[in-house]
Amino acid sequence: MARTQGSHSDITGPRVRASALRLFAQGGYAAVSMRAIAADVGVQAGALYNYTPDKQSLLFDLMQSHMTQLLDAAYDDVAGTPTERLERFVEFHIRFHHARPDAVFIAYMELRNLTAQNFARIEALRRRYEDRLEGILRDGVASGTFAISDTKIATLAIIAMLTGVNTWFRTDGRLSLDEVVAQYWDMVRKSVAMPSAGG
């Protein structure tokens, strides 16, 4: 089938992904058809297959792109004390995810719709990101800075708490993003801190 006039792979491909990202976040992966994505982009349904083999591949591509961008941005941060590194991680995570609400929603809520093979590949990327935080926590425990009995549980709890900002924060709300980052850092800091003598 011929492409719609004015449709070029370097333009339409990103538009297909952007449309799918928005529609999946709004209505859920299962409820969005390839035909709906095509209509949103402004091409014939058959033309979508010039850019993606199927809807599952499109979902995987969106999740993989999000996780790759996350890992690329979250460089290996080894400078400074564990407390300083943890503070930088908290700020990075909140700000990175705040700027990508649709991608974050899909990355967490649509995992169940991946095939087993695609799920394993995304989970491997997620573990690489989690390992960076757990490395910070382990270094903090080893140095006597943090009091954590299970660094894996602490890692998952901190990430869940930080990601939760996306579910309620609004730029026109009572708190600025800077204030939210500061308050969340205070909560994370207190949750891992070694108890003070006599406390």
C-alpha cells in the first residue's frame, strides 16, 4: 500500500510513537487499536505497518526507549559520599519522571500486556536502574551512614515513593517541584539514616 502523501519515515515514525504513547496512557493499551493510532496520526491503518510490525512491538519500543533514556541520563554517579549520591538520585528520579508522565504511566501500568520475552527484556533494564540505587544504599550501609536491613526492599520502596509523585503533583498546585524534591529528599534521608546516639 502506498504511503499517504507527505508521509515520510523520519517524520511519521516519531509521530506514530508519540500518538501511541499518548493514546496508551489515556485509554490503556488493550483499548487502543492500530486503527485508532492511524487515525490520530492521519494515515491509513495499513500504513502503520511501515513503521512497526504490530501493536505489541510498538508498546515494547515505547517502554524500551523510556528505560534506555532513563539509564543514559542516570549516569554512574560515584562522586561524593553515599548521602550526597542518594540526594542526587532522588532529585534526578523525580525531575526525569515528572517531565515524562505518559511514558512513566505506560512503563509501570502496561507491563502486564507485554509478552513474556518482552517483559523479561524490560525487567532487565529496570533491574539495571534499580541496581544503581541499591549500590548507593549498600555503600551507605558499608560506611555506617545508613541503617538498612534489606537494601533490595529499600531500593524498591524508595523508587515506588519517588515515582508516586507523578500521580498527584501538578505544576499549578500548592507546592513547586523544587519544594517537592526537597521534602521527598528529607523523607528518604530520614528513612535510611543511622539512628542518632541516644535517639
